[in-house]
Amino acid sequence: MDEISERSFPFGQTLGPINGTVKCRDKLFAMPYTSDGVMLYYRKDLLEKANIEPPKTWDEMREVRDKILPKQKGMSCYGGQFEK
């Protein structure tokens, strides 16, 4: 494969983690043409009521879910990814 010149791609306009996926041994071999961001939505009021900080890892999120969810009648936890 031929290396691509980094001058030919505007890395300053893309997300840093995405830029790292197109390099091998610090050489550019592909150009990301699309990317998508993921967000975590949570109920701030429920975390405050339980005196819990927002989770920063998947393991912390599961722990928070297990502490809060059983106390909420008629509530569930779900996840998903949606296309634009």
C-alpha cells in the first residue's frame, strides 16, 4: 500500500480518536470519510438524589444502574445507536 501525505487531509477538522484509526506505525494509509459520536444521557436528578457522581466507565455505569434502577417503579434502562 502507498502512504498518503498528511498534507492532503485536514486532520484539524476531525476527531482525534478517529485520526488514530487510519495510521499504522505513524504513517497515514487511509482517510476517514465519516464518523459518528456517541453520547450518554442520564437523569441528573436521580444521581443527585442517590448522592452518586456520573459514571465515567462502563463498569461504573453498570454499578450506578444497579443502585438506582431497582428503586424506580416503572423505569428501565436501555441503550442503542441511531443513524442520522
